[in-house]
Amino acid sequence: MPMHQGFLPREGLTADPIFRLIARTALNPALVLPLLLLARYTKKGGDLAVLHPTAFARIKFLAYCALTRWASSWLSRRTLNNWVTDRYDWRREIVLVTGGAGGIGGHVVQLLAERGITVVVLDIQDLTFAAGSNVHYFKCDITSTEKLAAVSNEIRAKVGHPTVLINNAGVARGKTVFDSTERDIRFTFDVNTLSHYWTAKEFLPNMAKNNHGMIVTVASFASYLCVPNMV
């Protein structure tokens, strides 16, 4: 599956590319700030600012907005990372994807593998695609802490310690609350919620020890929308 390279996303024209274009142009300090400095500290720029006061005021406003956006983005990144700068060498990283045998997880695995990244797939289902030598598949029931612990030890021994954990596995029984059995509900929560804690328990300690790594949680629109038959 080739990496998407176009300006527009696969979904077509959305708000994201529009805001991204604005951020790269009108709210880009590298573009707007030089214009403001030229208008303030050069003779020709000063003359143009006097002749076009409205344009100068707008450039000044955009420059302040651009600097504010940059500062806010920088502070947000630093705060979210506990003021630690962490760089990733993707030739050495190990990415573990739960539910990566197919579906969304399978596409994520293939995209990462195409970039030469070492990927570990953790799934109860068999792989639905041809995997390269940098994709390592381990069959595992992530709802069982005992089985997960055993497979995790095998992963660490054969591949290494994962530095990126993508909790992607999820299920939906397609039933209403009235029609669902106790096993249906427990299975849904075991996979969609509790397994995230079990995988973090296995792989987070090494990330914390090395002060390097990340955990990605794949969510669903079901968190925001009331959809029938989603138990």
C-alpha cells in the first residue's frame, strides 16, 4: 500500500488541508516576520508602510498571530512530552501493533513496513497480507494476561523491546444491550478497554526506563456518536 503523497487527503477536500495551508503561509513566522522587519527597519519598507498603512497593520497582525501560534505549538509539544526532547531513529525503533493482521491495523503495519520500520503484529487472527522480513507476527489473545505475558517475553527475546505501542485492536458484536450476553459485553470491554492496560503493563516499563517511547491509542467515532448495535 503506497504512502499517500498528495496535498489533499484520500477523503478529498476537508478543513485540514485548508488550515494546514494557512499555517504554512499567512501564519508562518518564517514568511511573515521578515516582511514585518523589512517594513520596520528598512527605508524602502518604511516608505511602503507609510503609503499602505492598512497592509502594514495586517502584516503586523499576522506576524503577531504567527508568533503566538508557534509559541503555543512549541509549549504544547514540550508540555505533552514532559519537557523532554525525544528523537526517533526509525531504523532502530520497534513498533508493536495490536489487531494488525488486517483492517485498519493491517494498513498501518504495511505502511510502516514499507518505510523499513521493524513491526510486531499482535493478533488472534492470522495475517491477511503478505508480510516482509521486517514484520514479525505473534498470535495472541490480548484479553488473557497470562498469554500476553508469555508472548511479550517471546517478542522481547526474538525481536527486542518495542519502543512504540499502537493499541489498535477493537471489536463490536453488532448487538443491542437487550440482545447481548454477559460474555459479549465482557469480551467487548476486555478487548477495547482492558487490553490497553495489559499491553501497557508489559511494554511501558522499558520505555520509562529508557525515557524513550510512545503509546498510541486508536479510538472510534462511537466515542462521539450514538450508534445502534454497537455492543
